[in-house]
Amino acid sequence: MKKRYLPFGYAVRDGNIVVDTEQRTIVQNIFTAYLAGNTFQQIAKSIISKGIEYHQNDAEWNKNTISRILGNETYCGTDRYPPIVTKEIFRQAAQVRSAKASAYSAALAPFRKDIQCGCCGERLYWHGKTYQWHCRQCRMWSAPIEEAVLSEEITQRLKWLQENSFQIRTPDTHSVVRSMDSAHLDRKIQRKIATNKFDEDDLVAAILHRAELEYEFCSAGDADPATLLIQKACTEYKPTEGFPETFYKEVVSKVILYRDTHIEFKLQNGQIV
């Protein structure tokens, strides 16, 4: 049996599978670090920084190799393989993995259906095994990004938007929508003109008042109700523990995700920020 086909931590000597002393320590440290709260990626980076090779002439440590080690029950010992970690340690790690999987699914819930391809604009779909988003239309695959990391990036982007609400304005392509008061007054003016019976001073005053209403409604570039509602949500938003789902739904229509996992928001008024 060639060494490369053995799980990391084992070697073959005199035809028998034995524990590799140096690699055993690394495997044990991986379980210890994971139970201490480190992510797969953090553990992999720590091992790489020490110059430790995964296999001979191969230093490809990543979150997938860490995941495989933590999920390999062989390390508890079998008829052929000596134990490296106790069954209790393995069980604890499995419980943490299960709990995190549930937490990650919950982390995606508020925005999972809103993730939009940055290449073609179609919906993206989540692949949990590789931590990637995939577009079925243009076949784009994003770089890996953990659920919790994406959730945190969206949260921080929402915070930036709330703090920079002056950036929110109606896109140039948006049709102009007047306020209800302005529209009502406009109909009143038109009826007066149609009857040919009106006081000129009253008519001029009404026209000027209509212009004032339209100016107030559009003065900040907010010529549609959706923009006003977004700005209102930013003004009234109060920080909360966890993902701000209510605020997110009030202001965001889509989360545009690019291949390198850079994100942008498509707001409820159509603006891209």
C-alpha cells in the first residue's frame, strides 16, 4: 500500500499500518483547534504557515482537507488502523459540525433566494459541500465563501448603507412618480381650466403650490415612493443582534455576487450600490 492512499496520520512499515508520530500530533491538534472554535479555513492557514505538507511534495491544506480529517472515523481506530483520537473527541467534533451545519443553513435563510449572478443577472444556487454559488444560466462558479462570512459581509454592507443613506437616489432610468397631494392638486387645476370659469390669481396660486409640492417630493432626487421608503428605513433602523432581516427586506431587492465573491446590492428602487 502506498503512503499517499493512507489517511493523513498513518504510514506503512514492514507491511503494517502504523501511526506516524509527527502527523498524529497534527491530527490531534486539528481536532483540538476545531473544538476550540476555529474554522476549517483558520486551521488550514495555521498548518500552512508552519510549512507542514499534507502529503509528500504537496502542501495543499485547505478547508476541504480539514473537513475530511474531522469527518474520518478511522481516526478512532479500526481493525487495520490504530487510534489517533478518542471516540469521545470524535463525537464532540461531529456534534459541533452538525450544529454549525444547521446554523449555516439558518444564516442563508434571509437572502438565499436573492443571490443574483454578477455575470448574467440570473439567480445563483448554493452548493454547501464546496461553499460556492453556481449559476445555471452562464455556468459561473463563485470562489468559495462560507455562509457565515457572506452573512457578515451583507450585514456590514447594510450598516454602510444606513450610515451613507445620502447615496440612495432614484436611478436615472426610473420613471418619475409624483406625490399623491401633487397629483390631486393637478387634477383640480385641470378641472378649473376645463370649465373656463376660474379666478386667475387663485389658479396661479394653485399652480405655484403644485410646483412647491413636486419640488419637496423630488428635491433630494427621491422621485419615487420606493426611494423614500428606503431612506425612511435607514433613518429608523436600530442595530439588532444577529442578521437584520427586517431592515434587509425593506431596502434590498437582490444581492449581486461576483465570481470573486464581491457583493453589491440592488435596492428596492432599482439602484445598484
